[in-house]
Amino acid sequence: MAAEIVRVTTDEQLQTGLDIRKKVFVEEQKVPVEEEVDEYDVIGDSVHHMLLLDEGIPVATGRMIYYKADTAKMQRIAVHEAYRGKGYGRVLLLALEGLAREIGLKSSILDAQCHAEDFYIKLGYKVISLEPFYDAGILHVRMEKAL
């Protein structure tokens, strides 16, 4: 894997990430586009988007927002279907966590789709929700990790 992490700084890069998310969440998982795209899909001080490129090809995206004091919330982590199971999601999430540490955040939370719970457990996350909950019609659990 020759992955390159890109911190999104242009509208073109942001659109590339949105295109990946629309493919994964809207087309594959049938999430309504109005639930997928929200007020954090901008370039700004309170949100950080990342792309992961493999030999120049955009293969994954994710974003981090400020959840509460000292806590990042990782969101919209998506990997193109052809690139799943090859470590790209791990690389992307570790880069987002690294950014959170750089800016002084102490913990990370995320709402994981239940089928991906084991992936996040392997990366040190623990389930903190009392029971699974629906988000965009898909079962999730809230997870947390100290950074």
C-alpha cells in the first residue's frame, strides 16, 4: 500500500471526499443524501476532512469535528468497496487520531455501524452506548478511545 494522507484544504478535495461518501453511504447503504451531507461538509476551523490516496487515486475519506472539551468525534469514514479489507480505513482513522492529538484533544468518539464494531475494537475503541441505536436507518454503537 502506497497511501498518501491529504488534509482537505480546497473545495475540489472536499468534493472528492463527498463523492466517496455518496458512493458508499448513499448508493451502497441507501442513506438519504439529505442525511449524509450536513453543515460540517465545509472547510473551516471546526471541522477537518481527510482523503486517503493510493497511487493518486482517492480511495477513502473521513472527517473529525470537535465534540466537546478535549474530545474529537470521528465521522463519515468511508472506503471505496474495491479497497476495503486492505488497511486503508485503519490508516485513515489513525491519521485522524494523530491530527486530534496534534491539536490537543485527549479522546475520540465515533458512532460505528454495528457490522464494523470489531474493526474499531482492534484499534482500541470501546463501546460506551448502553445499546445499539439507529442512525440513518442503520444500527450503530457509540465508541470511545483515549488518545
